[in-house]
Amino acid sequence: WIYNIDAGGKKSCIIIIMKPLLKSLMVIIALSAIFLIKAQVTAAETYVFQVSEKKVISYEKMLSDLKKGPRLIFVGEAHGREIHHSQQFNIIKALNDSKIPLAVGLEMFTTKNQGKLDLWTKGGIPVDAFIKAYYKGWNVPWFYYSNIFLYMRDNKIPAIGLNPPSEILQKVGKAGFSSLTLKELGELPSGIVCKVDEKYMTFIKKAYLSHQYTNMDFIHFCEAQLLKDKSMALLLSKFIKKNPDRTVVVLVGTTHAWKKGVPEQIRSLSKELSYRVILPQIPGSIEPSSITAEDADYILLSNK
């Protein structure tokens, strides 16, 4: 017997079993499904640390602020932590349930794959073909994000591919921004420059060390990170100008979500674009004791 196990779009696998073991296995599958559902409910009940007030507030109070109209809501993630994606899903769903017109900005899709994203949110591409497109630019398991993507498709929420082409980022990381050809520059948002200052280098240094990129020239690493931040900011700004009725939930790594990352580049483009920054609690890295209002607005706590 061959069974495909799919618990709410989260994980799937194929298991070959002997018939006498069927009853026992079905019980295990049922319990596993219940556990996954329970985990999602728990994520929705997360408590929140409000950075400006230095106090723990309810999830609902944070949502109330988000519903008041910031145009951009950055929800940071450590890519390989499933709970962070559950938290992102809960925020998207809560805002959509409140009838707020949404779009979602995605680090895991490049600008070259925008056509696939458009087809997906219009229901014009099958799941298997979309998953192939997903893996072309991202190596994090699909099931971490599957609930988000399926929800966006089912609710026709527009998606924005924010990442520059991977081959361009790799080239900048190895040889610097000045190594790009005119053709490669043409694949980036128009007018983009990549001038790293001392303030940005100080900010990026922690990411450089934590990502173990010490075999890469530090200045080139900074340029690659700044290129991503600037490109994302330009694309988000352009989208909002064309879609003034929409709030954009931006799903990016924590380094890009920090106020010194993409939000700082947004601020340099327009002081009128309001935003909120939400970071997940990461022990030893992102904690209420170490984050200030210059870094983020909220921290999603692992528990109260």
C-alpha cells in the first residue's frame, strides 16, 4: 500500500506499508495531523513585545496597530525555522480577514520569476509547476511556506518577487558591484547605486559573521546585502505608487527586515511611506533586552 500524507499542506511523503500495520499507522497519522493543527493555533496566540513601550502586549493589540494603516509591514524570518513562517501566515490571514487589501513581498522569488508569481495568484499554474519555480531561487523546504502560498492563491493576493537575480548577487559578492556589466545593471531597478558607508558596514557585520561568509570579501558582502536592500525598497515603493490602496506584508530574512535594512532604504526614498517592523524572537540574537526602537517595532515572543 502506498499513501501520500498531507497534513494541511504542510508536509508530504510516500510510505510503503504492510496491510496488517494499516490500522496502527492511520492512528499515528491522525494524531500527527492534530498536532500540526494545534501548533498553528498556538502560533496565532503568540504574545508580543512592544519595543517602544518595553512591555509585553497581546497579539490582538499588535494587530490593531497594523490595521491602522502602515503601508508596509516587514515580518522577519530565519529562513529555516518553521514557526516563523507560521507567524507570518497568521499575520497575513488576520489582515485579510479584516478586509484590508493586501499584497505580499517575497525575498524567496527573484524579479525574473514575477511572471510565475502572477500566474500563481491568479490560479493559472498548477502546484507542481509552481514548486519547481520556487526551488529555482530558494533552497528552503517548500512545506515551510506552503500554507502562505496556498492562502495567497486561494484569496488572489498579489505577490511581488523582491530578490535581484541570484547570478547578479553572487557576482557582486565575489567581485563587487563595480564588476557588473551594463546588461546586468539593466536587470536591476533603474537608477540603483551601491555605496556602502560605515554605518551600514557596522550593521551588516553581525550578519556576515553569523552566515559564515568569512571566505567572502567583507566589502563585497556588504555590497551584495545593500544591493538586495536597495532593490527591494525600490520595487516596494514602485508597487505602492501603482497600488495606493494596498498594504504590503514583506517576508524577508531578519537582517533585511531590521529598520537598518530595507526600511532604511524605504525611508531614504520617501519619508511619507509608513511601515512597521516585526521580528521573531531568536534566543541570543533577537531578544527584548537587546532590541531598541531603532531596530524594530515588535518582537513575536516564543512564549509569554
